[in-house]
Amino acid sequence: MERARFVQHKGKEIFVLDCSNCKPAEVHQIIDECALQVRRRPAKSVRTLTIAGGGRFDNETIGKLKELTQGNEPFVHNAAIVGITGLYKVVVTAISLFSKREFHLFDTEAEALDFLVDD
């Protein structure tokens, strides 16, 4: 799936979830693929980049995101998100509290990718 895939940046692997301009059904497919791929990896080894913005979320999508972030927690080293504005920041905060995970918000993909590989 092109919207949910591993990429290389500065020699390190990053899992990208591109949810930009997606409808809820498309986001659900991306979430399912992310769970499948990330949970195959060793503990605390995966760096994730979520690209948001321009899409739509519903209550079911938010529920699936909560399940994803909580289920992926043992496998994720760090996580970055770009494209979050307005009300979506509240959603990210709620998901972060629910899953007990920290998400770093960035304005650009380049900033997020560099952060993910620099620690």
C-alpha cells in the first residue's frame, strides 16, 4: 500500500502513514496496514511519521487510531506527525493520553524525518 510503507531517511527506516486528504474509509485501511507492518518488528524499533491534513475523521476513525497507537506502543521507538492544525490537535492530545505515548508535531515532513533519525 503506497500510503502505508517503510521508507529510508539518512540510513534509518521510517514507517510512513500518509493520511493526507483521505476519507475515513481510506484512513481505516492505512491504520490496518500500519498495525500489520509495525507489529512484525522488534520491540521499540519502529520510527513512525504520520502525514495528516486535508482529510476527514469520524468517531470510528478516532477509535481505530486509539487502538492502533495503544497496540503499536511496544514496537514504536518514536513518532512524529505533520499537518495537524486546529481541532485535530485536541484529537492527537486525547489519543496521546489514552495510549500513553508521546507524539511530536512538526510543520514539515523534512523536520519530522530529521527528528526521527536524530535520536
